[in-house]
Amino acid sequence: MESQSSLHPQTGSGVRDKEPAPPPSVEELQAQVEQLKAQVQDLTSAPPPTHRLHASYSHQPKTIGGSDYPNGTSIPPTPPQPGVLSYLEAHLTPSFMEDPGHGEPLARSVLDQPNPPPPPPPPNFQMPLHLLEYYGTSNPEDHLSAFQILMPFMGASEATMCKLFPTALRGVAFQWYTQLRNGIFTSFEEFATLFRANFFAHKRPNVDVSHLMSTKQREYENLKEYYSQFSMIVVRVTNLTTENATHALVFGTSNSLLRASLIKRSPRNMMDLQEKVSKYIALDETLQEAAPPKRARSPQKKETRTLSSTSSRLTIVS
């Protein structure tokens, strides 16, 4: 019995005779702690679940319960490799890297400003939405003026105006906006300047005072028709003074009463000139209604009168 156990020392149970493993050393424990810290650091430095650069991976295992990550698992998505990140940093602008939703001409300083709540509108007030639409085929100055008048009424700040202005663009105007460089606008003044420059072809050209001076009342025009054409040219003349407008009207109208009144007392301003012309337009229309209609002479009577005068002349001579 003793000889067999000495010949085969490991044929027993093996548990009783095995020596216990020695406890880990301090160095080994410290190494394990460092490994655990590194794993925790990798997990905490992973991107949040809502990061836009990570797509859902179908090869990740699914979980039965709810998931906190967009790939539907309890395992965070694998971050991009260093080579991919270096490629993106080399080929994309910093503003694109900050916000994957590129194509935003407004600067981040404008987008980050809060929008103050607008004041309550008056009762039974309807917003004129047609004033806020621009298709790129009309005068840009008219659209800018209407927009700048309406926005303060709504209590909009400059940053809010920058954000609302693109929503009014339609057609080719909106296509122009989407093709602008990222973060190009930092104020509404810059926005309006580039807007005017792009749609300058649709702006009404300004005219000189000499063009207004050459506008004459035609023979078949009454005073109202003439002044209507005169006013359309007045709004296109830059830096027009009341004196120049009065001189152009004196030399352009064929209404002697209006001309005499303008020469006798010059208007103080454009409003005074408008009121004076309106009075003489009403007087001109009254005189036209009171005047009897002119009868056209028939060719037969005119011929008879000519013959009778000729015969009488012949009689006198004879």
C-alpha cells in the first residue's frame, strides 16, 4: 500500500495534496487597479448617446430592456478611429466640426442669443404674412423696408431678425441663402448688405433731377394724370429737395392756375406741395365737369359755310 502511493503520488483525490496558490503581491494588485481605472476612463470618455457622428450598428447585441444608446444596446458605440478623426479635421471647417448641421450662414454668436418673447398682439390683429415673403424677383429694398418695419412691432431683437429673415425667402432667394458660406453673418446689417448686393438687378434704378425737370404735361393729360406720373418719378430721385420738385412742377404743368400759385408762394415742404396740388386737381376736375361738351363740326356745314362766304365775297367784288 505504501509502495503504491509512493509510486503514484498524484492518483489520489488531488485536492488534498495540491498546494494553495500564493496570494498576489502588492505590485500585481496595483497593476490590476490601474487596469480597472483605464477601463473606467475609456467608458466615461465615450461620446454621449445622442452624438450625431455615431450610427447604429446592427452587429451589436440587442438587449431585452430599454437602452440608453442609439444603437439599441447597452454597449456604447465604438468611437471613430484616430485616422478618421484626423481626416475630418483636415477637410472640414471648425464650424462644421462643432455643429454637424452645416450650411448655416448665421454665426454661432447670433444663433446662441436667446429670443425674447414677443409682446401680445392687439385684439383682432392678423399678421400680414405676405409682407414676409420674397421670391428673388422684386425690389429687395421694398422687402427689407417692410421686414424692418414689422420686426420691431413684434418685439424682435437683432438676433431674432437674423433668424427669421431666412424663413421669408422663397424660390431662388432661398436657394441663394442655402449656398452661402457657413457662419458668414454676425449681424443683420451684414445680412442686408449681402442681400442687396445679390438681388441688385431687381432694384429700381434711381433717376436724376434733370429727368424730373424734363417731365411735361401732355396735351391729352389732365392735371391728375400728369401729377400721378410726376409722383412716380419723384420717389426715385435721390436727395430731392422741395425747391427742385417745385421748379420741376412749375415748368412741367400746363395748368396756369397751379403754376401761378406755386410761383406766388413756394411750398414749405413736400407735404405742403402735395396739399396744394391736390386742391388744384379737385378744381381742375370740377371745371371739366362744369364745362359743356365740345361739339364737333360736321364736314357738310363747314363746306357750306365756305361756299356761302365765297359767294358773298364774289358778290361784293362784283
